[in-house]
Amino acid sequence: MKKEFHFEILRAIACLMVIAIHVSNIYNRSYPALSQASYWTALAYNAVCRVSVPLFFMISGALLAGRAPDLQKSLKRVGKYAAVTVVWVLFYLAWTAAYLDKPYDFRTLLATPPSAHLWFLYAILAIYLVLPLIQALVGRLTPDLTGWLLGLLLLYTSGDYLLSFTPLELKYGIPLISGGRYFAFFFLGYVLYRARERIGIRTRWLVLLLVAVNVVLVGITGLATQLEGDHVERVFEYRNPLFLLTSVAVFLLVCRVDLEKLPWKRAIGHIADNSLGIYLLHAVFLNILDRETNMTVLPAVVGIPLYVCLIFLVTDGAVTVCRKIKGVRYFFK
């Protein structure tokens, strides 16, 4: 299947943004032991880059949801990602014990991976398990039913998030919808990609939407942090409906990029090819930097881009080498 290069751009962007989130977290979680300028700068990086993980789900949805169901291919995909998940969980169990010297409660293994960023493998594996059923359903959806399903997914995800701030609890979920916060992004990617040429929102409005939403995210989080005296992360949860807006904006903006005029295509393609490996391995080098140095000594405006570049370059080099080794490359792509 021919690659859609707009997805390569999205993968490359999302890959770099994930590293930026994790570096920004180190700054933000150091509050109040860092300057206000560094805290607010890190908060801005954190908010802008949070669109990265939704983008990964949206790319998968755009590529896979509309295909004809093929149980054999789906079983191979599940087997591959199950093996990748097991290997990386074992790797980070060893890494956490040997280097970070952190205890791990194996009773939480199915819910909480040994390294927090591995949750993505858990979530995408769950979607791939039911992918043939999703594809069979999607293949029979009319435009009206597509809009209805997407609306229910977005409504449930947003409602569940908003109710988490109240004493109310959703006990009786909607069949096919409940627990589908990441499937919502997966399905959204499919819908947006099919309708991208018919969506007439002007580019400048998408950019203004991105700016406005991120200002709100930073403002609310910063204000809550000032009031609490400790960094507040509730606003940065992926089920926050504001991230649905930013995900849509970034996805559409990248789909409108003129590939004929796009520079650095080779570099973008290289990063995209290495994106899964970089996502999985970068935490090792982040852990080393965090443990062996005081990262927040550098002001966030300088430190975050510097650390992101350093971690990316080292991780990319390591992944490039690993992808050339027979028997190892399977777990990096």
C-alpha cells in the first residue's frame, strides 16, 4: 500500500511532541521549586504538544478503520503488538528495577505499565483486538449513522471527563461507546480523513482555534496550580474535549500541506519510520538525564527544546541501529 505522506508528517510531529511533553512534565512537576517564567513556559509547551497522542490514534484510524475486515491480517497485527508490548514491558521492568531502583506492584501490571508511556501500547492493542468488528461496522455505516456514532463517542468521552469533576458517577455505560475514549480519536481520524476535502473551515480559523484553545488550557492549569500550590494536571487529560478540537485542527492543517513544496521530505520520512521505536525507547534517555542531572537548572525556554533535541537525536540513532539488527527490528517498527 502506497504511503500517504501527510500521515508521515503527522507521525514525525507527534513523535517529537511526545518527547516535549515528557520533558515539560519534569519542569511542571518541579513547581514551585522553579521560576514562574520557566513554569509557564513549560506549561505552554505541554499544552501545545498534548495533541501528539491523539494524533497517533487518528492516523491508525484513518489508515485502518475503512478497510475490509480481514481476520487473518488482524490476528497477525494483534500478535505483533502483543509481542511488542510484552517485550517492552519486560524491558522497562528490568530498567525500572536496575537503574531507577523503583519497586513495582505486579498486581497492577494489566492496568499500569512499568513505564507510564507504555499505556499507549495497552490502548492500541485493545483497539486492534476488535479491529475486524470495527471494520465490519464501519463498512455498513451510512453518513448519518457515521455522524451519530461519532457524536455519541465524543459526547460520552467529554461527558465522562466533565462528570469526573463532580460527585456524580456514570454507572451504566452506553454499549459500544463506554470506555472508548481512545477509540473516539481512532474513529475521528477515519471520519476526518474521508471528509477532509469537503471540510471548508479556512486555515486561518483552524490556526486561531489552536491558539485560543491552548491559551485556555494554559490559563486554567496555571491558575489552578497557583491556587493549589502544586502542579495540577487534570486539564491535560486526553479525554478533555478541548483536545478533540486541537486534534481536529492539527489533523486538518497537516492534511492541507502542499507536498510539492514541502522541504526535508527525506528527514520527515526517516523520523516517521522510526516514530514507534523513538516513542518506546526515549524514556530511557529521559530517565538518565533526569537522574544524572538537574534538568530544571536551565530555563525552560532554552532547556526544553535543547533536551528534546538531545533525547531525539540519541534515541533516533539508537533506533536506527536497532532496526538494522535481525530479530531486534521487529520490536521497533
